[in-house]
Amino acid sequence: MSVLQGLQDRAAARPAHIVLSEGHDPRVVAGAVSAVQAGIARITLVGTTDEVHRQLADTGASVGPMIAVEDPQTSSLTDEFAQTYFDLRKHKGVSEDIAAIQARDPLVFAAMMVRNGHADGTVGGAVATTSDTVRAALQIIGKAKDAPLVSSFFLMALPEGHPSGRSAMIFGDCGLVIDPNAEELAAIAVASAASCKQLLGDAPKVALLSFSTKGSARHPAVTKVSDAVEILQRDHPDLPADGELQFDAAFVPEVGASKAPGSTVAGHANVMIFPNLDAGNIGYKIAQRIGGADAIGPVLQGLSKPANDLSRGCTAQDVTNMIAVTTLQASS
């Protein structure tokens, strides 16, 4: 069984109600219909009623017990959401008139459904930019009380029969935090380790990556990573984490044994923490485009309720996979 099929099967065992903010997009609708057919989730599509119904008809599906449509222009929920938005943002100078306009924005409307308990999680970003998608999630759903920050990761599903013998890994942060300091890097590592266990069911082994392995180079960028490891070892001594490690030392057992002898993580890591967004974004795209890995994400972590971002180049299958991820986050 592939990692992605296993992900869907686990989500189908605990289906959730997921709202999609871009019900006018054919990829989103097709992915949603597939998710419903797989038993992964009950779906609400947000958009203009006539357009969403047309998209559904093109897939051979229709509104029913498992698929609903909410049009922010006419929905009975819009006034409730306008009041909530005003209460949340009036300290920023937002007026009631502006709140009424914002409540009709599909991204805001979908996030409000989650915040106010009308849905368990939301997915957007097939059309909207990452910045707009994440902004709606942060402003409306908000950070979890116990989370130091909101970050992201990609679930990297390796091709079947990969020479390493591995099936999947977590790469973080490849989509949100641009240049984390040592404390933020440690927080990203803790959150990504929890996501590994939550989504893959695997015991996490966390490598904090660098261009240096165990002092082979000296530079402030290396010191930041080694400081993050010290924070992890102090605050989370039971979490298997090591660094600073070059990627080959983290991934290849023989290289790990040579460059970091005695490490229980080196050569066996399944959670890769990149030192900044440059490295993370480049790294996941190389793994995807040259290595043939499926990249699911960016998946957000640290929010009070699940909200996730799609790539604007996503396929319908990517949408289905992200619905499965969001369902697992919601049901954990």
C-alpha cells in the first residue's frame, strides 16, 4: 500500500467535515468529490451557488448529505461571520461595514466556518496565494494557545521501491517562516515531529540540517542550528533529535555513521528541519522534481484548528490528499 493510500484509509476511519474555499475551481471540486467517494470527509464547497453546481455537474456529482454549498453572498451564516470578524478586528480599526464585506470573501468565510464550529477544517490556495490563505487562517482561526508559532511542513511521499527503503518524510519549514532563530527552529522541530507521528504513525527522528556536520564548519548560520539542538535536548530530552547535520549525514546510514558516529538520528532521520525558507523551499522542490517524490503541502501546524494551503499548481489528487491530511489533523 502506498503512503498516500494509507493516509486516505486512516482518514476514512475518522472522517471530518472539511470546507473548501474555492468551490469554483474544477480541480478543487473534483478532488472534493473523490474525497467523498473515498469516505474521507463530508465537504462544504464555498462559492457562487450556480457556478459550484455547474462544477459538480461536470464531475457527475450533486449536492447531498455529503456535499453542501455555501454562497457567502446569500448564506444564512454571513451575518454571524460579519459580527465575529468585527469583534476580532475592531481593535485594528475595522468597521462593521468592512467586516460585512470581508465576511463575503470565500477565504474568510471558510475560515469562519471552522472558527465558529460549523466545520472541522479548511483547505484553500488552489487559486489564492499562500499569503492570502495563511493570513485568513492566522487572523480568524488563530494560533493554538500552546504553540510558540505557526509553521509549515511538506509531507514527502517517496516513490515506491525507493533505494533508501523509506516511504515518506516530513520536511519543515518549507513554506512559511522565512528565517527562524534558534528558538523558533526548535519549535518547528517539535511541531514537525508531532506531525510525523500524527500523519504517518511513525516515531519521529529529527535532523536539524546545515551545510556543516558536527562542527565541520564554523559560521553564525551553523551556530543557530546547533543552538536549536541544545534547546531541544534541554526542553524535550525524550525527542530523538540531532544536528547540525548535512543532508547526506541525516539520510544515508553509512554517511551518518562516518560523519556523526554514535548518533541515533544520523542516517535514519524521517523529519528534516531546514535552517531557513530558502533551503527548505529549494530542498523540497528538488526532491519533488528530480527525486520524484510527491509533495503534500504546505501543511500548517500550530493553529488552534486545521487550515491548510494548496499549491496553485495542484492537481485534483493533491486536493484529495490535502483533505485527508486536514481530516487527520482535525480528528487527532
